[in-house]
Amino acid sequence: MCVWCERYAEGYERWYFNPANYARKLYKIRRDEGPEIQPNPVVAGGMALIDRNYVEALDRKDHEAIAKLRHDVEQLAWKVHFGQVVTLEDTLKVIDIIYPIALMTCACRRSMLGLPDEENFTCMGMGPGMYKWERWPETYRGGIQFLTPDEARDAVTKMNKRGLVQTLFTFGTPYIGGICNCDYPDCSAIRTTIDYGIQFLWKGHHIARVDNELCNGCASCIHRCQFKALSFSATQNKAYIDPFQCFGCGLCATECPQDAITMVERTSMPALANVW
Amino acid sequence: MLPTITVDYEKCNDPLSCRKCLLVCPTHVLGLGTRVGPRKFKEIDPDQFIVDGVRFEKCTVCMDCVSICPKSAIQVSF
């Protein structure tokens, strides 16, 4: 079972369907101002928790150092800020239970490509934090655009169509504050997870399965996978999905014109039930 | 063995509006950040933005960033 559901679902089907997990307190007691954050381009470069030490440890295959750094980074991320992949269907259900909801700029694409704010409204924020975001656009670059639930559903559906994966992110676990719309290689979360083996982005509650009877080998789905789980079998002339690598986003399934790909519950397959 | 990427922040003084290296890098090795941490209620001055190497393991040392930089601010060595 998903550890986040175990801890925070409180009787709901999944932890992200529990409205309490969107109700972070707007006001909190301020901590003492600590020392000013030192300039650190790596921190600012969109991979806040990983620096050259980790890349060097990977490079020299220092498994002990890798394990330690990975452990520290994961513990911190899971406490403060991590994500889980969700299907479009689940994202639309989440939009039903949250308010307010707003479009905002994507911090990853800003740091990866320097994408100008006006081209960068692919992130969605939700909950009372959005009022803060609205009030101080000079701190939170780009400002925000509040959306009605219908507009929000329309926006994520279009981004899904465009090929962006829907993910939910915590801001102080278990509080979920963002629906991100991500793709490789410009999403820091996907890169950290896929390239560095650090579980910053958790797999979702579903797995994509190809029905070889229905798949006609049109390959429409091939460009949809952001997780290196989907390839094309030239021998069989069929889409091939590695279920252990599949993050369960459903992008391949929504694109398939033959409805040959179905999303099944991860827990329905014993060997995958604990692969997150 | 990993490449080393050095950026001269004095020469590269407005990466936010230039961003040629960020767009040319085939594997998105470089990152755009700032020289100051997030500061509440303050806009960050454009000349505080910097570009630097982040995802070194994906750098192929193709030198595209070095040759495209209009300020000759980037050095890559291996």
C-alpha cells in the first residue's frame, strides 16, 4: 500500500482525495529569522537538494556515499516537498475538492530554460497559499491567474493533451499545494527521480497495460511517456510498456486511438503493489 | 570523471534575457539561478541572476554553450 495513503487517507480512497490534506493553515508562528541564505547557484538551479557531491559519488560509483546522500535527501523531501504522479481522471477529482485554484509559473522550466513568465503558466497552485502568491508577485515571480473549477479542468485536460504529466506536490507534507504539469527533461522532479534514483517523485496508483489484441502498432503513444517506460517492439509491431518503470500517469492511454491501453490499479498486481 | 563548467558571473550579467546557453545545451545541463537566496517581498534584480553547471553527468563536452555565449563567459574542461 502507498505509505501516504496509510498515513493520511483517513478513510478516503487515496490520500489526495482527503480534503484535510489541502487545508494547510494560512498563518503560522514565525520562526526566528535565521542566517541569510548563502548564494548557491546549484540550489537556485532547480535541483535544490542535490549538489555536485552526489553527481561525483554516482560518477565514481561510491555506493556507500550515494546511499547516505540519497537517504538524507529523501527524508527531507518527504517531510517537506515531494510529488506523486496522478492520472488525469484523479486530477479532475482533486479539482472538485479544492479551492481556490490558480495558474502560476513553473519554477523548474524557469531554471532549466529561463522560460519567460508569459510562456510559463503550466503550474497550478491551490489552497490559501494562493492569496499570498497573489499579494506578493515580486517574491513569487509571474503572479497568478485564478481559475474557476471548470477553467481548471479545461486547463489540465489541455496540458494532458499536450503531453504533460499531472503530478501533485506537497508543501509541508501532508499538505498538497500544487498540481504540476511536467515533462522530461525540464521537470526537476522527474530528472531527480529518473536520472539520480532519488525518490522525489512517487509513482502513481495505476499501471498502464497494453492489450496486444487491440494494439495495431500505430505508435501514437510512443512520444507520450516521460518516464522511459514505453517503447515500441519492432518484432511484434506493438507498444511495449515496462510495468516496473511505469509511473501510472495514463498519458499513453489517453492518446491511444484503439483504447488498447488501460490503467489498472497498482495494488491489483502483487509484485507491483509496493513498487513506488 | 566529470567535466568542470565555469561561468564568469561578471561577464555573464543578464542571463535571464540572453539564455542562449540554456536553450542550446542538448541535455539541459545548465541551470538558471540567482546569487541571492529567496528574499521575501523583494524582487530580485536581473543582474543577480546567474547560469551555472548543475547536471554534470549529462554533459558531453560538446562545447555548444561555450561557442554560443556572446560574452565568452563559459569554460568547459574535461
